[in-house]
Amino acid sequence: MTEKSIQPGRFALYVALILFCVVKPTSAQTQRPDTLPAKANHSDGSTAVEINRGRETDNRLAAPAPVIPPNKTAVTAIRFLSWQNYTRVMLELSQEAKYEVRRLKEDPAKGVPARLYVDIQGARVAMTSKDAIPVDDGLLSQVRIGQYSEDIVRVVLDMTNLGAHNAFVLPGPYRLVIDIYGQKALAPTAPIVAPAIRADLAKSKVLDRSGKPVAPAPPVQGLRKIVLDPGHGGKDPGAIGNGGIAEKDLVLSIARKLAAKLKKEMNVQVVLTRNDDRFVPLEDRTALANAEDADLFISLHMNASPNSEARGIETYYLDNTSDEAAIRLAARENSTARKNVSDLQFILSDMTQNLKLEDSITLAHRLQGAAVGGMGKVLGEVKDLGVKKALFYVLVGARMPSVLVEMFFISNREEGRAMGQGLYQDAMVDALFDGIQKYDQATTMARTL
């Protein structure tokens, strides 16, 4: 066998190409590393920043990502959502880990602010930069992370205003969520009074004919703000029905119509977790509801089943359950494995939401009854699947009554086709509105007893 010779002209071309690739830097090499992206201001007034330390734009300047033993939990990224009096910090973990949260008081003599610190056990920092992450939202000054010991990662939250805090883990993928509230969030809700009247009340006391002070008017009762959560969105279409209709589109349409009706007929402020076709992480949805200090959080979904004959309406509230069907449904809505849903049960005993459990159950029953009854008037017999409990991630951490409504089965030919039509969507909106109104009346009456 004889070797093929390279012609001189072609050899020169090869040499030129090699020199060009060596000398000319790539676009990634000419950029400065951007490990702290600028804050992104949302239309709802929130600020979201995602810190991903696993990638650097300049490999010559960045330290290589540390190698984490498989038996250790890697802390891979930090993300936060920030509002005026509420901040949610999320730590992304490679696997489940135990943690402890401790609170340290401020020390004015040393100029040390109040702090929260979280020790994640059996963990290693897997981020190439450990610089402090500035937040400066009036509540949280900055976030610091470091390898406190061989087996403990310590995350320090330097506070400027700290009222209450709460922490929990969500699996699939694992993330440690830390909710921080300012001191004002703990104060009693002020009466809803117009600014001009509020100023007058602050200046003088109102007297009756005898000269005695008149007691101020009681706070306005009833719902003031509701957060509606159209499930899924963006890259997550949810369940797909006959003809390719997507759950994410149906629930968004219904949520928009319901929001308009609530504003017009109940004079209730309504906030949507998404108002278009975009992906919103589940933990960001309850974060918005908490930041808005909403009275209710209602997540809207369409059900699905491998059994094309499955039909009906069911409403869920957050609680532990051993019901296999509810666990499987939660796994689908959570976009995670069934095992991860079971792993969530251990956190619920310490959740603030348990304080609102009774109200959540009441809201679920009002919505379920109204939806079944209202849709029965236009569709004929509607199967009532009842009020149930399940471990939906989207409800975890909500500080107000919260439920998830499965509005029919998109996988059922008749129900899916009906919910794709404006007439039946309007009927569902009327039914849900009726349920919210009945809940409002019932809770208002209970408060005046």
C-alpha cells in the first residue's frame, strides 16, 4: 500500500486554517464571565434573578467545577424571586438532603445585620463562583454560600428587615425553598379605606353629639384579591386532548374570562400567574400569591386518563394522602415521579398552610358543588368525583386558602370537545364564579357571628 501525498497548495491551505483557529479567539473567550446576571423586572412588580454557577463564558478565567462524590448532595445553583415585602430563595440540589435553618439577631454594636443561615448536611458547593449574590430589595441584602466544613454547605442570608421565615424541600428535581417575610407582613390587615379618608382619620377623632369618640368603622369584609393560576404553559403543554388541543390553552382561556368576571361583578382584584403562553415554575406561582398577599389561590387544570371513558370534575386541597389515584395525578401535574410525591409528605406537618386547611376544604367544596351543578345545566349529567386531598407542588407554601380544580377530562372526547368551545367555557366560568361567591358569603357570615 502506498501513502497518498498531499499537494503543496493543499498543504499550505491546511496550515493556514490551523493557524487561524489557534490565533483567533472564540466569541466565548472574548467575553467577560457573567456569573451574576442583571435583575429582570417583571410586569407584576417582581424581580427575578437566576444564578447558575455551573457554566462560565471564559474557560481560561473560570475555575473548573468541583467534582462531587456521588454520596454527597451538590448545591448547583441559586435563584430568587423578590417583591417589596417578600422574597423566595431557591437552592437547586442534586438529591435530597437534610438541612437546618437558624436565625441570628442583629448586633448594632458590631454593625452586623440580622441573618438567617441554612446548613445543608452531607453537601458540597458545586458552583464555580462563591461570590456574595446581591439582592438589595429592602428585605434581603445578599446571599452568601460557602463550604462550612467537609460535609456542610452553609448559606447565609443577610437581612435588612426580617419578620417570619419558612423553608421546605420540593423533589423532582430537588430544590430547597426559603420564604422570607418582612415585619410588616405580620401586622393585622388594615381596613380598606380611601387615602383621603385615611388621612382625615389620622388627624382627628370623630365625636358623636354627646362629645364621646365614635368607634371607627369595622374593616371591610369579603375578598379583596384572588390569584388565579392557569396550569402549565410554554414548554409544558399539560395534557393533550383529541385533535391536539392542549390543557395549557384551555385553562388560560378560562382563567382570563373568570378574572374579568370577578373584577366586574365582585370588584375583586385578580392576578394571573401567567397571562400568556409561558412556562412558570410551580414554586414561582405560590410565590406570586404570597407576595400579592392574596385571599385565595385557585389553580385551574384539565384532567386526563389512559381510560378515554374517564370523565367528571374533582377539586383538590393540599394534604397527605395514601390514595394511589391522587398520588398518580399529583405526579402528572407535578411533572415528576410518583416516588417524589411520596417524599413530599414529610414536610407538610410543619407548613404554615396547615393553618388555612379548614378554609381550603371549604373553598374546595364550594367550587366543586358549583362546578358540577352549573355544568350539569348545560351538559346534562356531570359526574361528581368529589373533593379530595393530594400533594400538589403548586399548592405548597401558599399562605392563603388554596385549591386545584380539575375541570373535566381533556382525554374524554365529549368533555374535551365541549371545553374547547366558548359556550361551555363561559358556563364553567359562571360556575366557578358562583362557587367563589358562595365561599365569600359563607366566610363573611362566619366572621360576623
